[in-house]
Amino acid sequence: LFCFYNFLDLSTPFPLIMSQNKKIIALFDVDGTLTIARGEVTKEMNTFLAELREKIVIGTVGGSDFPKQQEQLGNDVQQRFDYCFAENGLTALHGEETLGSQSFREYLGEAKLNELINFILGYLSKLTDVPVKRGTFIEYRNGMLNVSPIGRACSRPERNDFEIWDKESKCRATMVGVLEKEFGERFGLKFSIGGQISFDVFPIGWDKTYCLQFLQEQNYDEIHFFGDKTYEGGNDYEIFHSDKTIGHAVTCPEDTIKICRELWLS
């Protein structure tokens, strides 16, 4: 036993998995892929992820900031995943090591940022047909703006009702179209619908493919990505269709488990 522990590198920033295939990595979107939208990870999913991590390298790549990943996946998310990419990888973590960070404010500048926010607030104020409005319509994140016509402070039933209404009214899609026309080329911005109630605003190239640069040195044979918003305009679209990844479209966390078991645990 003494010799075994001396063989291990105890300075490793995350648990060493002895049988893990170091040449295959699976990256997972969070909302709708590992959890229900803005929900907490289940015990079943945690058990599955621990089993999967015995076989391959695993990581998260979500649009939300890192504290929200911790809320949904647990405060120990850095210990249970090999990589954590928050805000599409603008905050990049390998175990306890920070690989990189970028700022949307520094990229755009205060003047342009104010112009963009003022335009969005003006547009939102004219949306009189939204069923209900709550709070936090614009959430500033390190690498993007997250915009919600209903407001992120809505309850889960309100969130679910808005999603149904949005599919019929095309509220988010219409707003994204207006913003793309006004700011897309002029400010170099991309607009991407994700989750149930919001969409993201970020510089072109800062989509989820941004995280892939941090994996280059590892020379993975296969980089798999799992996400539920893989359609054009969804925030998983670019990384799902990247020639650097093998994309898997899922409909729910149970679908994620099913596909992964067929690939690596059967």
C-alpha cells in the first residue's frame, strides 16, 4: 500500500483515473443535456458520470457562468469533471487550474456596450404581448450578455409556459433577427438562442467552439460533444457541426445517458 501511494502523483489537480482512456473526451452542454433547464443534477446522472469518467475524459461546456454550473452540478464540479468550460470556454478550468478568461466589456468597450444595452432595454419595453414579465431581463456575464424577454427571476411554471408561448410566437427568434441586423456586422456580434427563456449575445467566434483551443495540446483522437440546442440559431450549433468534434444531439438528460452507454459502457 505504501508503494502504491508513492507511485501516484498526489499533486494532480483532480482525481487520477487509472483505467481512463486519455485519447477520447466527451464534452457536455449543461441545460437540457446533463440537467433539466436550470435544474440540479440528479443522483442517477452523477452515478453515470462517475462510471463514464472511468472510461474516458469528460468535461462541461455551458453558456452560463461558473457559479451557475456549480449550482446545477455541485460545488465539487471541478473534482468530478476533467474540464469545466463556463461561458462557452471564456472561463476555462482543468481541475483546479485556470486555463484562460476573457471579458466581453473589454472586447466591446463601454460606449458600444451601453448602446447595445439601451437598444435591448428599449426593445423589451415594447414587448407588450409577453405573458408575464419578472426581473433580470439582461444578465451581464464575463464573456456575454444573456437576454430574457420574461426575465430570469421567473418561476419554473412561468418558465415552462413561456417556452411554449415562445415556440408559437417566435419572440426570441424575432428579437435575435432585429439585433443581428442592427449590431451583428457593425459590432461583430453573434446571437444564439439557448435554454427555455433567453438568448446569448457574444463576439463572433466566442461560441462553444471557443473551448476547443484548450484541448489542442492534448491531441485527442476523438472529441465528442453532446447538446440539445444543435439546430441553426441554437447555442450548440457551431460546436455540434465543427469538423473538430463528433456531435450528438440529445433531447434530455436520459437521452444523454442512453447514447453514452451505447458508445462506451455497453
